[in-house]
Amino acid sequence: MKRTSTILIYLMLVASMQAQSPVAKDNYDERLSLNLDAATFVRDAEFFMPFAKGYTAAGFWCEPTLSYFLYNNEVQIRGGVRMVGVSGTEGLYQWRPILSITYNPNSWAEFTLGTLPSRSQAQTRSKQALLSSRHNAGDPIYDPERWFYREQEDGMQIVTHTRYWESDTWLNWEHFLEPWTADQERFTLGSSHRIKFSPNNNLFNVSIPMVFSGSHRGGQITTLDTCIETLFNESIGLQFDFYPTNRISTPPIATVLLPCYFFQNNSHTVQTPYQQGWGFYPQVVLTKEYGNSRNTVSLNMGYWYGYQYYSARGSAMFNSSSPFDPYYCDPYRNMVTAKVAFQHRMPKFSFMFDAEGYYDIMLAKFDFVVGLSMEFSNSWDLWPKALR
């Protein structure tokens, strides 16, 4: 797994750097900016099924950073700190430094080493930024609750956006293994792609979204009485987007998603209840904007059918086994999901209310989540300077 990941990362790096031949520039601009991203939230998760534990949390996260741009914004150096606080705990829940260097070799590619950029609701940046908000992965592969606790990702990322192809490939190194330490390293490697067949159609678009995610726990320490674990998740399907007359400035008014999900445990010693599984998650998403596009209401209705499915980084509500009770397994999952959200946007500010419901048909139980969040995002130029 380590050798395969190293080769894949090397090939992605070479492909990104060769996407555009470097050209010496006599004229370039430098710019220094101060950025502030902050949010407050309240979440109440009432979970009664054995697949996930409920919680109630009020908290905040704050990210002050400095960004230094040079070579006409082709290179960005970003540094700062990420602070996460949860009410009822002493001190900060999490405090981590932020440092990354991003290189844009052309207009459709972005390469980052260091802290991966986290995209917020209030930000309205490039299409590359919007694509990488959740690595374009569904809930069974990438848990959306990670946004509220601002779980930091450090490693590398390559994001592309063209007329017919969008992609996000990333490596998140979660735990470093120090030499001679009785511990295990942990990392996640993923890649999401979306192939579009009708990018010039203003009313209807057909695309194929594909996602791969692999999580690894191991290393070269042989003194531990535990096993090396490698888990894979994939998804592939069809996506149909229906747009109003001006699709460039507005989201689709309706989206139909037909993804299939897959799971494999590629470990020599299998510790999960199942070695492989799959799931099917059709969804219909309706979106309405009003008030000069400042207000957005969305409704997501879906049905999950899973067989022996498991994901290490996805939402536990879609798993066929309980991470808290090793003796509870339910290979077949039949679940109806519903999500509704209201978002009010202003320049640099966003307010959102959202509610999620999960009804397990076989268990005849209903779990739900409700939440409020407010977010602020702004940037101030501190040092505009032009060199000639």
C-alpha cells in the first residue's frame, strides 16, 4: 500500500508540473493579504440506532491566515492557525498550525503541498475551490459532520477543472510514525472525478461522478500486537442536473443522483465484520433561490440500500456494523433519508439552518440532526506591490 501510494503521488506530481511548461516571466506581481474565516454552530444529533452515537454540541472555529501571492497569483504561500472550541470543555478543543504552498501552473489546475484548503459556505472563489469543499464525495464515503469540527487535512492535493472534466486528488497524512515508536501511521488517499457530457447545454447536463478513497493504518513496526489495515471505498454512477436559463450564475434547480458504493478490506488480517460490501443511494435534490440569490432552500430525498457496507471516513449511519458495539451487525440496510437546508448569504457572511432525518425500515427507528451555523469570511490586502 505504501509503495503503491508513493508511485501514485509521484505520477500525479509529474503530470501536474508538466501540464504547462514553465516560462520565465520578466513582469510579476506580489501581494500580501490577511484572511479570516470563522464560524459558530449548534448541532443536536438524536441517534437511537446502534450505528452512531448522538451528541449535542455548541462551538466555533476560527482561521486567521496570511497569504502571500507572487508571479501573478500563480504561487500562493499561506500560513496561520486553526482554532476549534467546543462549549463545556476547558481551553481549545483543537489548535493546529496552517502552512501550505499552492502552485497554479495554468488556468485549470491547482497543486497544493501542506495544509489542504478548507472551503467555507461564505467563500465564493473559483470553481476549483467549490469542487474541493468535500472532495466531491458522498456521505457514505466522506462524513459531512467533519466540517463543523474543522478537521484539518495535511498532505497534498491536485484539483483540476475543465469543460468536460473535474477532479480532486488528495492525500491526508493523519498520524506520523516516529522511529522506534510502538505506534502505527495513518493516512487517507482519495481521488474524485466528474466527467461531463453536455457542458454547453444551458438546461440539462449529464455527468459521471467517480470517487475512490483508501484509508491505511500500519507501518514497519513489528512490536505491536495488532494488524496492518487497508480499507477501500469507491463510488460511481450517473448525475442529471436541470438548470434554469442562466446556469453559470445559479445552481441547478433539480439534480438526480444514481451512485453505487463499494467497500473492500484489503488487509491480511480482517478485523472488520465484513471483507467486502456495496450500497445503492439514489437521491433527488431540489434547490430554489430567491431574494436576489441571497436565499437558498434545498431539499434532498434519498433511499439507501446497503449490503455489508463499511466506510472508515464516511457517515456511520450508512454502515452495516456498529463501531461502538463489536457484536452488533446488520448486513442488510434499508433506510430513507431526507435533508432540508435554508441558507442566507450576504457578502462575507452566511447563515444556515439544516435538518437531516434517517428512517431505518427494518429497525423501524428514526434518527435526526438539526443545526444552526453562522460563518464569516473576508480578506484584506495588506501589501500590494508591483515589480517591474
